[in-house]
Amino acid sequence: MPAFGLIPLSWRVAGVVVLLAVLAGGSAAVAWRFQEGRYGRQLAEQDRAHAETLNQLTLATAARQQAEQDKRLALEQQLSVSEQTHYRALSDAQRDQGRLRDRLATADVRLSVLLDASDTSTGCAVPTAPGASGVAHGTLRARLDPAHAQRIIAITDTGDRALIALQACQAYIRALGR
């Protein structure tokens, strides 16, 4: 076997090349690991920022949902109060109409109309002096037949109910519009 000093030059060159390749590969691996660590930190930072953004969006959505739920609850309470108010007005009007119908039926109250004494076109002679028909503030009045009075009261009752229902609808729309 030849001594170390006797190794041919081509083998020496090959050994140096291999030694340089090993050193270069080691430094490349170190550089790769450094690059990999830097990318890993960047990815971790991006993941943390993304998670924080998602958390903020979730909190904002939850707050918006809570605000909408609070608004809906307030509207429901407001509508409930409005409904109770209009129901009370309707029942009061019905009670008053019932009392008036009862008073008309018992002849406690009579409905009358104002008459134009100067109208001669009807061919109906109306007494000019106060008599059974009564006088209110100096004008002539005639009593209505009780059956006609009952029909008039029924018509006004229906009108009152319609007005109360209209007011309830308007209040509902106003409440929704707020």
C-alpha cells in the first residue's frame, strides 16, 4: 500500500471535492433550516393574525345579533302595550255603545234631529212653537223612531270600531318604522 504522500493527485482532487461538497451541503442544510424557521414563524404569525381576525368578527357578529334581539324585544313590548291600549279603547267604545242602546231601548234617551223650519219643499208641516218635539237652543228638533235610532247607533258603533282598528294599524306601522 502506498503511503499517504504517495496517493495520486486525481484521488486527492476527488477527496478535496468530496470534502468541499460535504461542507457546502452542511452549510446549505443550515441555510435551509434557517429559511424553514423563518417561514415557520411567518406562518405562525399569519395563523395568529387570522385567528384574531376571526375572533373579532365573531364578537362583532354576536354583538350585532344581541342588539337586533334587544330591538326586537323592545318592539314586541311596545306593540304589546299598544295592543292593550287599543283593546281597552275598543272595549270602552263597545261598552258606551251598549249603554246607549240600552238607554234608547228603555226610552231613557231619545235621539232627535234638527229641523229646518223654513224648508217648505217637504210638504210636512212642522210646528213653530215649542211642543212635544222639544227645543234645543231655539232650534226645532224632531225625535227619531226608536228602531231607526238603534240602526244609527249600530252604524256609529261599526264606525267607532273601524276607527279604533285603523288607529291600532297606524300605531303598529309607526312602531315598525322606528
